[in-house]
Amino acid sequence: MATFYDIATATVAATMAGNEFAVAAFVHPQIRKLDNTAHSQAAQLLARVLGKAMPLWYALALLLILGAAYEHRPITTDPGALIALAAILWAITIVFSVTMLVPINNRIAKMDPQQPYSTWLQDRCRWDKLHRIRIELLLVAVVVLLAGLFGGLQLT
């Protein structure tokens, strides 16, 4: 059962980080190529749907990582310490997201895409820059998590 839990934790956390990477690497660069009206419509729709789904996904991942830290206790051992560090990095990412990215996302989600507010493009650029920082934090957290979960795995 512990191995299944570790796989589920790794899957949820890694797909979360992968999703955030995909938004930055593939989705946003493509919608920036659209004309302003289509861009504002796409940005507003994405901000709304992702603004609802992502908090649940982040919270689920953090809860799973905390559970894995408990499962691999004590945190003074290498696996436990690495998983605890991953949980701390994940929590920092959540705080960073809530304080820096969510306010921008909320403005974009609430705008009228037919008549977007005057600084919405500047907000999108700022969000993208801050999002890159979030991705870096998430990727480090996932690597540290995987090292803690599976670094000592014996396949014999």
C-alpha cells in the first residue's frame, strides 16, 4: 500500500508541475499570437477554468506530500528529510501563487474580453514572468520529492 501511495503522490505532483510547464511553454505562447480580441477571450477563459481547478490540485498534492513525509518518517533520515523539503517547497509555491499570481489571474478572469481593461496585457506579461518562478519552484520540489520517495527503492 505504501508503494501505491508514493506512486500516487509522485503522479499528482509531477502532473501538476507538468501542467504548469505546459501552460508556460505551449499554451500562453500560442494565445499571444492571436489578435487582441481572441487573445483576451482565451486568456479570460483559461484564467477562469484554471483558477478554479488549480487550487484543488495544489492542495491535493501538498496533502499527499505531507502524507508521504509522515509515511517516510523520521524526517531526520534522507528520504524523510527530502520529502519534508519537497512539502516546504510546495507550500512556499502555494503562498507565492496566492500572493503574486492569483490577484492577476482574478483580474483577467473577471474582465470583459470584448473590452478588456487597459493594462491587461501588462498583467499577462507579469503573470508569465512570475509563473516561470513558480515552475522552477515546482520542478525543484518534484525532483526532491522523487529523490525522497524512490531514491532508496530496492528493486531486488
